[in-house]
Amino acid sequence: MSERLDAALFTPSLSPAWPERAAWGTATKLRAWQAAAMQKYMDEAPRDFLTVATPGAGKTTFALTVAGELLARRIIDRIVIVAPTDHLKTQWAEAASRMGIGIDPAYSAGQGKTSKDFQGIAVTYAGVAVNPLALRIRVERFKTLVILDEVHHAGDALSWGESVREAFDPATRRLCLTGTPFRSDINPIPFVRYEHGAEGAPQSVADYTYGYAEALADHVVRPVLFMAYSGEMSWRTSAGDEVAARLGEPMTKDMMQHALRTALDPQGSWMPAVLQAADTRLSEVRKNVPDAGGLVIATDQESARAYAKLLKQITGKLPTIVLSDEKAASKKIAQFSDGDDRWMVAVRMVSEGVDVPRLAVGVWATTTSTPLFFAQAVGRFVRARKRGETASVFLPSVTNLLTLANELEVQRDHVLKRKVRSEDDIFGAENDLLAAANREDKASGELERGAFEALGSTASFDRVLFDGGEFGHAGEVQVGSDEEMDFIGIPGLLEADQVRDLLRSRQSSRATQQKKQMAQKATEAKKATEDAAKLSTHEQLSVLRRELNGLVAAWYHRTGQPHGVTHAALRKQCGGPAAAVATAEQLHARINAIRDWALKKSS
């Protein structure tokens, strides 16, 4: 069998990849993981087989190669492909056509016969639920392979799962695929095997797993740099109160949501600054990857159009806009994928499987932040075409997003009836949010007219998250500064270890430079203090007060802490009255204290 399988894998009529879509090193043969999974499948010949592979790894190629081999051996006569969306039905049909397999993506329930040119059909999970009996009759008439793409969607609703089970229970073979197998509900996914996990709850078991970390090591996917941006936010609540907070600092969950929405307001300063930084990053990447593109993931249609206008001001050209209710959405995505335009702004069409391999830079401009949606969206940027390509995703410095970015490589399985330990548990309820992200969005209840008003925002570079580590510079880093360019100016064609080394190098060199500057300033301040000692009492006090006020102002620019708060903290630590009536000794003590704060924050 092994010799026959090897011959089948590399026969020209069953080419597992095509040059314009294949990642580096995969144009003429299966990737190592695909070959290993294929060998396991053919050796075991199971009726049900679950493959869990990271987005961009090549699940489509693997599944169609299995289908081609089963057709060649006459184990099956027909194929049914079930996908989450209409767009993906067409994408599957085009991929199958390139491999010599005819799939009808326009089939509808109850249609009956299809053209003899087709060896199978493609339907959606929603389409299966419309008429599962018609599909069951079709599956019973022929020896059928059912490919369930992103099979976790069969658990979106109990009725969907029941329909999938009713329609495809008689199938000869069932091949389940997913890149994000975890769900928060307790609906079992049809044709997936469950075993009791560590906590006693049933847990899904994959027959073959290929994670992001493995794919990254094999150069199958791109390394992802997460560029996090902070800044000052201010808004007015429904009660009329004006609130100010810094994005990324500890705050309540409600305040965090309001701060995030303020940052994403296209009328503020945060979004234009971050879009400018992302476009600068895209220009850097395009020096090595000329057709690299960018994607802005928006919350709703109104915001998407506003972001598109901002990008036009930055680039001089209106980007491609893909809205959730447009009939031409799939066509727009295909045109953008095949072209070389810089930017696309989308609301809905970023779900799993949407294939735009040249996407290399992303901007997270949506309030949806569930683990499932995050994995789906980031999966749009990791598809490698040639060795050394990197991806960059610009994020607001929000705790849950930063946590998800740091846990990109974590493997998760579907657990039924698992206890949710807190609101922030990754298995916390996410289905409603995900559904909202994948339908025509309108302003949320909290943002309805009169309930919330964003007053203003500013942006500053916070840090880079990569390979589980964080890299950045001490203090506030302004957008457009040399310190920011240390990171967004990283070349777009580097190996993962080169990216890591370069991040460390730039962080270290800038820290060394900052220490030298601080030492120089400390020397100058010491000299000024010594000179002040030679002055008369009132002149000396005046010099010390100016120095203290200057340090307090610098501390404000560095931390955002108001002057009065800083003066109060110094008085509490060092004792004494207000600076206006403090003695020279007391002023010296406060000056030394705030210098110590600065050194500790830098270290």
C-alpha cells in the first residue's frame, strides 16, 4: 500500500498544490504533515477522521488529495463538501477543479441530479439544515465521501448538528477538518470522537493534529508580529460623566470596553495614527514582498467606510471595501487577492478559510475579541507563500487581545460541559459575539445615540509581542518616532529566529542609548544643583522648584500621571509642605525621589 500511496501522492493528475497558491516548497509535492496525515488515513481506512491543522497549513489540499485517492481506488463515487459560507463553497470548487475534481458549488437542496461533469457538490451548514433528507437520499444512492470543513460549525446550533447527522449518517467516509476546534457550548459535534478528559468532561480527540508552532518550524506559516498601541482615551457616559483612561492600564471591564470603542472611533486621533503606522509597516514589507496587502477588520459597515476614507487620505487611493451584505463580496475578495492593491477593509468576510495569501499586515479595529474569532482572523495573515515572509497585526493594548496574541500557539480541544471558571475563561460564552461579528452589524446598545460618546483619543506605540515574548522601549513612544521605527521598520522577509534576534537587538541598543542619555542628564542636574548651592537662599529655592517642576512635567509625559498627583505622591513619600513653601532640603529629597522612580521604571 505504501508504494501505491507514494505514487498516487505525486502523480501529475492529482497535483496537491498549484504554483500560484502553494506555500514555499510545496508546489510539486505534499507538505510533510499532509503526507503523514495521508499515510495515516490510508493505513487506517477509517470511516470518520478528524484533522486539526492551523489556519494556512493546507487542510484543503490534504482533503482533496484524500478525495482524489479514494475516487481513483473506487472506494467512493461521489463527494459532498460542507463549508461555513457561500464564499467558501466557491473556493472549494475552484481548488478541486485545479486538482481535476469537478464540484458544483451552486447545488441547492432538492435539486436532484447534477451535470455529469461534476463528481460532487458543495453546500453550507445552513443549506444542510434546510433539507437534510434530500442530501441523505443523495448520500444513500452513491458511495460518498463527506468533507466537513471547519466542522465545529456543526455545533453552532443543536438543529444544525442534528441535520448534519441525519444527512450524512449513511456516508461511506466522513473527513472532518478544523483549524479552531474549541467551542464554548455543550452541543456535541457530529462524527467527532469524544473521550473523558482530565476534569471528567468529554473532550474531542483528533486523529491528526498539526499546530501553529509545528507549522512555523516547518516554514509552512508565517511568524506573526503583534504591534500593540496604547494612548489616552476620553469619553462621556450615559450619565453625562466625562471619563479619561489610558489604554492598557488596569481598569474595570466596562471601562476597558469604553476605552476600546473610543480608540476605534474614526473621528478620534488613535485610528488615523495606527492606520498610518500600519501603512508604513506595509511599505516596509513591500520592499521585499511587492504585492503584500493589508486588511482592516472593522466592527460595522459605518466604521468600515470611515476607515476606508482615512486610508485614502494616507495612501491617496480608496481601498477595497467588503461589506457583509454585499452580493459582490466574494468577487471583491477574489479581485483583491489576484491584484496588488495595498488595502482592504472588511466587516464580515474574514472568517475561517477565506484565502488571500498576500495579506501580510492587519489592523484589529473590531470590538469582537473572542478566542474563536481571534484565531479565525489572525489565520488570514499566516498563509506563507515563500520562506521568510512575516505577518504583522496591529492591536489596541487591551488585556484580552494581548493574552490571545501571547497564546497563539496554544492547542485547544472541544470540551463538553466544561465548568467556566470566570468571565475571562477562554471557554466563556462567545457564540453570540461571534455570530454578531459574522452578520450585518449595527451600533451596539451601549453605543446607541445618547448612551455613549467618544470625546477624544491619542495613540502611542506600546510594545511588540512575538513568540511568547514582549519587546519595546521604556517610557512613552510617540507614533512616527525613531523608537517606533525600530520595530515597525523590521524587514518583511526574515526567518522567525532572525526576527527574534533583531527585536532583542533593537530593544537592547535603544535601552543602552537611553541609559547614556539619562546618565548625562543626571550629571547635568547634579551640576545645576551644586551651582544652586552657591546662590542666595531665595535664588536657590527658585532653581530647585523649577527643577522639580520640570521633572514632574517629564514624569507626566512619560506616565500620563497628572502633575498634582505626582506632587502629592512626593510629599507623601518625603514629607513636608507644598513645594511653594518647602525648604531646600525637602525639595532636594523630592528631586532625588522622582529620579529614583525614573531609574526604576527604566530598569
